Amino acid sequence: MSDAHSRPVPGHVPVLRLGDVLLVTLQGDLYDSTAQQLQQDLADTIARTGVRGVLIDISGVEVVDSFLGRVLAEIAAQAKLLAARTVVAGMRPAVAITLVELGLTLPGLSTALSTEAGMELLSQQAPASRAGGARRGSP
């Protein structure tokens, strides 16, 4: 049996842990089953590890449609419920224009121009509810 963490699996988006942040790099199209698996992987990993942030690099994405916009918003909502923030980095100008034209506001997401800027943003805005590593439920 092969180790899914050692090499990419077709239809699978790798999730890399960098300290207290999960890094996801999207390349090309994201299909329904892949998106669903990514959402599950992220939720499971956040719950298991207690990371405080998810950084999604979309610099390799040429086209964003309403499906990808919805997936990003759902990831952000799930991460927020698990006490983690989501930042999308590397958005191309054409992608930003398309999102605006589609009327997608992507609630719960912060943006950064680069992966490095996204990491910096996540490190600056650590949730106060994480003091001492404890989680606190929302009212």
C-alpha cells in the first residue's frame, strides 16, 4: 500500500502542514469529488492538529467559476467553525475580476498577494481563543 503523503494521488490535493498553518496549493481545475475530499481532509486535519490557519494558494488557477468560489467559501466556513482562519493567496487579476463579475464575495476569507504575505497575515492575526492551546466554542 502506498503512502498518500509521499507523492501526489490523482484527484487528490495535498495538504502540507507548516507549523500552525495548513498549506494547500491548487493547480488547474478542481472537480466535485476532489473538492469534497479536500474539504474533508482539511476539516479532519484542523480538528486533529489544532492548527490556527489554512492558506490556499491559487496562483496556479487560471479560471475561477462559481463552483470554485463556493468551495473556497465552504472551506473558510468549516475552518472558522473549527477555530482556524482561511487566507487565499496568489490570486491573479483576471481571477479577481471574474469573482467580482460573478458576484462572489467569498465571506470568511482574507486574501494576500503571495504565499509569504498570507503566512505573515496568519501569524499576525492568531485567534485570541487559542490562548494556551484551548478551544472555546462560539456563543
